[in-house]
Amino acid sequence: MSVFFFDVGGTLADPLLADDSLTLRPRPRVAAVLDALGEAPKGILSDPGTLARATVAAALHEAFPGRFPDDAFVHWGPKDSRSLFDEAVASAQASGEAPVACVFVGEDPQERAFAREAGMRTAAHPVFAGAAMENRPVFWTRIELPEGRDLSDLAMVANAEEVVPVHVASARLVLAMASTSGVTALQQAGFTTDVQGNVDDTAAFLLRDNRPLPAVEAFGAPAARPGSRPDAEAALRATAVFGYVADELAAVSAPPVASLGPAPGGVYLAAPAGAPVEEVHLPGAKPGHTERLLPDPALLDFRTGVPPGRLAAVLGDGLPSPRTIAAVRAAVTSEVLSRYVARISGIEPLEEGEPLVEGGPLKVRSRDASAEDNARVARALARRFEDLGLTVRLHPFRWRGHRLLNVEAEHSVPGADSTVLITAHMDSTAANGEFVDADGDPRPYDPEVDPAPGADDDGSGTAAVMAAAECLRGLLDDGGEPTRNVRFVLFNAEEQGLVGSKFYARAAAAAGDRIAGVFQMDMIAGRQRGSSAVVEVHAGSLVPGPVVSASEALGERVARTVPVIDSGVTVQQLTGPADPAAGRSDHASFHERGWAAVAVSEDLFSTPDGDPGTGTRQYHTPGDTLLDQDHSPEFAATVARSVIATALTLAGL
């Protein structure tokens, strides 16, 4: 007999917190998997955190009625050691059936590692529960699509087999998890598969490299046949990135990583639990160089809120109305932005009326995903959204043992055909800073204790989202009403590989959300003194299909709005796969789902001619403060006004 124990959040369902209630939205293919397991005993291994166990149990039974009837196999508690897994094994053995094989199904590689220590078989996704029961391996697999076949063809095969995609590299390459039977089914359907290694307790990452490559020929790599030079260059870059990461992790005694082959601009890695890939920074690394990849059967099923062919008509040819421009100018000011940044970066107390902490009001030290203040900031901003009369929902997820929150606030319009998102990431890091120990010797950044104010990255974007909510409140109070839902979202753990937005976009796709467009603001206050004012509008997508033209249409509208707000600002429109921010900020998580999205920033990246950007010089350091000479609230207000006016226009205001 086999007893299956499932993790809940992120594995069985996407959790949603609203008004102190919990809702679990089942993930794709989960119901079919539970049905296929038939009468096999099924249990739960889940950490409810601060939620009452009865609350989580009620949400579980509502989402999966009759699926988990035996309370003896339901175990709640922390999964930061093998203890809860041992408890689950003991409950299975006490059931009176022998022999008993216990299977743990969970997305988190560290939890799977603990389960293995307890003698359990493991599956990284419910689709592979049967494979784990039969002790069949699951592999990281590169899938190549032949000419004449597209991603929808692959989806038809993958969604019927033991195959779960994790990344769409191009119209011709997909990285996936696949069992032996899944690999066989893919091959029989005409897809080329390249099996890279067992999934076991590993997670997949994409690491990109900004460094220029030497000539391929210098390494003796022939490039005679057509198309071989790009392949040779990709292989050379992947080898270089993998070597650097492997050496850096070996220096801190981390478990070794494995290469899964070339990826767009870098390499795919399989990292075992305990390998801190997110903390490795390649020389000259630009924002978003690390991307955490999440398994999702629906990844190949692109969705759009507004059909791409209609997006231009929806946006219209006109600019934001005078009423919208006036409202944005009134609500989105340098003073408002500075006030928010001061509170979330530690200049001022986080909230007025805060209880005293160690003799003084609470001031934020860091919003790093590993810092205690991260959750405090998330909940404080959620309360501010509530004060503005918005419907607030918290989207919890786990990262390396930390329970984190994405914050969502929405104004809903009855009968709306879609939703407009105005977004930023709330977390910070100071990983590029210089730190010393008690003896004055250099030491690595400690994210749990070191200051990471993140005033520009991305306190400036977060402040702009809050100001956008205030602007909408003013328009509503003045009798305005959008024709589409307007949603404000603050993502967490962006600095750890776009983790929060990945979880959010995955859940939104599973829920069937119709998203008209996503406007991400990531670092909008950096402007070096004496430099020209330059705003970058990033619409480039590495994902093929209609999302490319749809995102470019959004970017065009932002670019046209900027000079209306400030005619002295230069706009750099960046599109296509050559966009240096393609895949590198939270908007990419929406491109991955086929939704139109743009990221707007200060002059962050160097020009094609190699001229450096004129944004902040305190990127990822403790010096990224509101008082830094490169921090310009006035410039941030110009960028924020341009983005917000465009977004509200798309929403029908």
C-alpha cells in the first residue's frame, strides 16, 4: 500500500487571504491526479504558519471535498526538519496495512530533502505522484520543437502525460520535468528530448550573463555550418556562467549544482536544497540576472485579457484625458513619494502611532525577503490600501523556509472585461554592499541583519504604486469610474529570482484572470546630478507570440505620455529580445503567461554604444537611501505620473 502526503500551498492549491479568511484555489491537473490515485490513502503535510489549523482544514475540505477524509493522515506543523515527515510515516505505519510506502508530493526542494531523510519517496509535482509510488525517476528535460510544430502542439501532448514545463525559452525550446513515460510520449509525438538528470530534491534556475564573449573561434569552436555560430556562442556562455556559479558555491561549501544546458543569455541550473544560487552575483551582473523557475502544467496555455488584435483599439490613439492628467499631477508628487519611501526605507517610522520598539518607534531596517521587517512592511501597506477603500488580498508563498506575502488591492467594476495592473516589488537587498566583521575583516552580506533600505530599488516603485492608489481614490471620489478593474500589486522576493511575481502570475493564470496590461515600475528615482533626464520603457519579451506586439503597444503608450507630463525627459523605448531588461523584472512573469506587460525604470542600463546609465550608483548597497545624491523624488514623480496616467487611461478613466 502507498500513502500519499501532499503539501498544500503552491502544490495542491494557490492560497488567498482576505478579510481574515483563507481560500484555496486548486492548481491545474491536481483534481485529475487525485482521481487517478483512486482509493489510495491521501494525507496532508502542511505548515499553516500563523493561521489556525481549523481555518486551513476548512479551506482544504472546501477546495477538495471528500478528497482527504482521514484525519489520521493530516499533519500540520513546521517543515524545517524531518520531524513532521517522521510523524507522517509513523501515522501510515500505524494504519495496520503493511508494507507501507509513503510518498511526499511537494514543490519545495528542501522539504523533499527532509522527506527523503525520513524514508519517503518524493514527487516535485502532483503529476508525478504515480511515478514516485512506482519508484520511476523524473528528469529535467530539454524539449525541442521541430519545424511545423508549435507550443500548442506540445501542450496537447504534455498535458496528457507525465510532463510539466518550467520555462519556455523560445518557440523551439522548452525546459520541463518529465518521467520516463513522459519522455517516451514526447519522442513518439515527434519532439526531440534531451534528458539532463534527475529532479529529486533540486529546483531549476536561469542565470543570465552580461559579459561580452570572446570570439568563438578563439576557443577552437568551429562555426562553419549555418546556424552553428549562435549555438556555439550559447554553449560557450553557458559553460562560463556555470563554471563561475559552481566555483562560487563551492567556496561557501554549498551543495553542487548541475548544468541543464544553454538558456537565453546564460544557463539553466538544477540546484539542490541548500545551494544559495540567488546569492551568486556574476561580475557586472545587471538587475534580474537570476530567475527562479516554477513548474506549471498551464505554462504552455497562453492567456490574454484583451485579444492582441484589439489591444490597439482598446488603448486608442489619444493621450490621457486632461482630467486624468490633472488628477495624476495632484496626487503623485515628489512629497507623496518621499513620504512613502521614508517610511519603508527607515528614515521615518513605518506607521504613525506605531507601538514603541526598544524605546522608539519601529523603523524599517531592511525589506530583504529574509528580514523580519519584510512582513511588517507588507502588512502596513495592505492596511493603507484598506484605508483607501480597496479590496485587499494577501497572496502567501514560501521561499527558503520564509513565509512571504504578495499584496494585492483592487477596485472592481461590475461587468468589466479585464483588469489593469499597476505593480512594483516591495523587497530590497544590499548584496553588493561591503561589510566587515567585528575584527574589521570583509564578510558576506547577511540578509537577516544587515541594512538594505532599498529607497530606489524598489522603494521608489512601491511608493508610486501607493500614490497611484491615492490617485484612483481621488478620481472615484470626484465621480470618475473606470470601465476595467484596477489592481495594485506589490510583489515580494523579486531579488531572489522574480519569485513573488512568478507565484502571483501562475495563480492568476490558474484562476482564469483576464489581464489587459501590466505596468511595472522598478527603480524610477535614480538620476545622477547634472545628467539628462532619461526614462527607459522596457517592452521586450523573450516569450514568442502575440505578447510581443501587445507589450510593445503598451510601451508605445507610456512613451507617448511621458512628454505630456514633462517635455524635457528623453524616452528610450526598448523592445524585442535585445531589450536588456527582457526577462529581468516582474513584468517578465506576465510575458510568460502571454499577457501584455512593460517595465519602466530610470536610465539603468548602458546604451548599445556602451555608455553607462545615469541612474543610481548605489544599486544593491546600504547606500540606496532617500538621502543619496542620486535619489531624485522629482524625477520619480515624472516617471510615476507617466505610467499611472497611461494605466488609468487603459482602465477607462
